[in-house]
Amino acid sequence: MAAISRFLRSAGLMAQARVADIAQSLINRHGQSRPAGPPPIGPMKAGSFAEIPAYKALLKHRGLAKLLGLVDPFYKCHDARLGAHIWIGQRCYTNFASYDYLGFNRHPSVIEAATAAIARHGTSVSASRIVAGERPFHRDLEKALADLYGVEDAVTFVSGHATNVSTIATLLSSDDLVLHDELVHNSVLIGVKLSQATARSFRHNDLNVLENLLKQNRTLHKRALIAVEGLYSMDGDVPNLPRLIELKERYGAWLMVDEAHALGVLGSRGHGSAEHFGVDPASVDIWMGTLSKALASCGGYIAGKNELIDLLRFQAPGLVYSVGLAPPLAAAASAALQLLKNEPERVASLQSNGRLFLAEATAAGLNTGTSQGHAIVSVIVGDLVNAGRLTERLLARGVNVLPIIFPAVPIKAARLRFFITSEHTPAQIRDIVRLLREELDDLRHGRKAA
């Protein structure tokens, strides 16, 4: 019995509390009597949360930061409306750490739409949409999204992260294959894990590797999905969409493009990757995006063919088992979409600012990696301690920007990530690059902060 118990535990087939009983039933089934011995093992104790390895690692990071005299830059409380400027405590800072790419978070039309929606519909739809939470503003927003992408239909979720998780887990199973860029968002990885599909990653933006993976693996699986981002949020670069479309068509795969940071940023009108590359939006099977970046709201969406959207409306857990999008959020996103159409000059200003930041940073000898100047520019510092100290030095000089460190990026690729908006001025951009160069030089030469 002891040997059977050990096997069952090692195989992870059941909770420890049931191992002894099941082992005994197997023995009895083969006509063996239960020998005298200690009583069955009781239930396992949950233990302390403090014993979880991830929490211990968190404490180690905090201890190292304290030893080095670093102040935790995360979860700082900001006041007033976020935009190109923010308030922390009693001080105003130039802000390069928010996704408000087109300044809609402060726009009167967006605020008015959200306020009117609360007055008419309240602050919540108070149910899942499939039960009793469906409202006209859901349909209006989804039609506007579908029209923008030039596809048949769209559906919205209350969370951008849950959009990817639910969609991938709904569409795929253990018979299927997912090929994804190694830098794709965590929500895609979690969705793939839940789907139990076979997953293979390819080197960032290396479509030759992707093609080899398709050659080697496509025929072994029923369905295949290629998952990429339209604009990568850590590196600020874009994939070759026309070639992705060619590969997915040749190998019979679906193509999913996460437009979270591309909508409002790419394309002459800010319509995203398809407009940027001049391709037919219908050639991409699954357009995914979030409402929380350029659209100044919260939630996510999928846009594509009718049958895709119909399936998600009735099967996606993040939609079926979740409350519907709140009235002010849907109304704010709809108003932002209308502004995107009415005020294309905001997109032009954003794109001009992005190019200026990249040009100034390059001229200053800063390492911007593969950033292409599309609203996101990462300045790679290398050492995570220097990244933390540089953040503190810039904050002391009135600039809010956050470090990105391991495990979000490789351990020797710590960086400061700058989100550029249409609301930043050319003078602010030139000033921050100058300050960054000064503080980085002082830091590397051991000079005290200004």
C-alpha cells in the first residue's frame, strides 16, 4: 500500500487526504487485506502565504532595494486627471508613464458622455449581458469598433487581459497549436495555457523562425493560431503584418493581432496596424484591443467575422460569466472613437512627438533598442539598480517615468519606458532627453544627483 500511495502522490492524481483510501481500495480489489499500521494521512495544511516562493522572492527584492537605498517606484498614488502632467502629493510632474496617447482622458466630450451615461443608466449594468445586462450603449460601441476596423462585428469585455484569456481559451483545445512572438503579452500566454493547446514561441519579430515552426508543426494539429502584437509595449516596435498574413494563409492558420497599443497610434488616422501597412483588415482573423489606452476607458474588445463574435458572445467565460461593461466606460470609449474620427490632428501630433523623441534620444547617444518612435520608446540602461536610481533622479527633477526590470525584461536589459502622447510639447520632449542624458552620465560617473 505504501508503494501505491507514493506512486499516486508523485503522479499528482489526487489530494493527499484521499491517497490512503484510494490505495486501500486498490489493494482490496486485488484481494489483499489491509495490514495494521498508522491511520490514514489527514488533510494537508494550507500553510502561510508568506511561505509561497513568489512572496519570498518579493521580500528579497525589497531587501535588496533597501540595502541599496532605493525607493520603491511602484504604486505611487497620483491625484487629479492623468495626462501629460500628473500630481503626486503636492507636486506637479511631467508624465511619461500613462497610456493616454491622444489626451482623451481629459477631453470634455469624453467626460460629458460618461457623466450622461451615469445619469441615464447608473454606474453599473448590474448583471452579465447574457442574463440581463445588455444595454444599447454596448451595441453602439461594438458597431463603432467593427466599423473602424472594417469587419463584420465586434464584442466588448470588461477587462483587456480577460479578453485575450477568454478568447484563446474558447477557440482552442489540446488538439491545436499556438505560435506566438516571445514578447507577446501575458494575457495571451495565460489564454494559451488554459486552452491546453501546444504552444511554441518564436524570436521577437523573426518571421523566418515562425515559418520554420509552421513547416514543422502545422500538419500535426487540427487548428493553428499565430498571435502577435500590433505595437509591442516593451520595445515600441511593430511586426511585418503583410508577411504574417501571407504565412497564415499559406499554412491555414488564424492570425490574432493585439492592438492594445496600436489603436490611435498607428496609421494616418490612428486606425491601427491595417491602416499602417495598407492591408485589408478582413485578412486578419482576430483583431483584439483594449479600451484603456487611446480610448480613455477600460475593457477590451474582439473584432472580426460574425461567427467568431457570435461564438464568443455565448461561450467566452470572461463575457458570459462577468458583468457587462459599465455605462460610463462604454460611453467614454464611444465618445473617444468619435473624437478619433473628428480630430485626426491629434494622431498627427502624437506621431510627430514619437518621431521627435526617438530622434533626440538617438542623437544623445541613448540606447533605444528596437523602438521605432510609435508612442513608446524604451531607453535601455542595462543594470536594474541604475534603472531604479535613474527613475529617482528624474522624479526629483520633476519627471515621472517608470523602470522596467527583470522578469518583465531580460536581467541585463533593464530600461526606462517612455509613453509619448499628443499632449506633450516638443520642448518637454527635448528637455526630458537632455535630463536623461545628464543624469545617466552623472550616475555612471558616480556623481550625486542634481
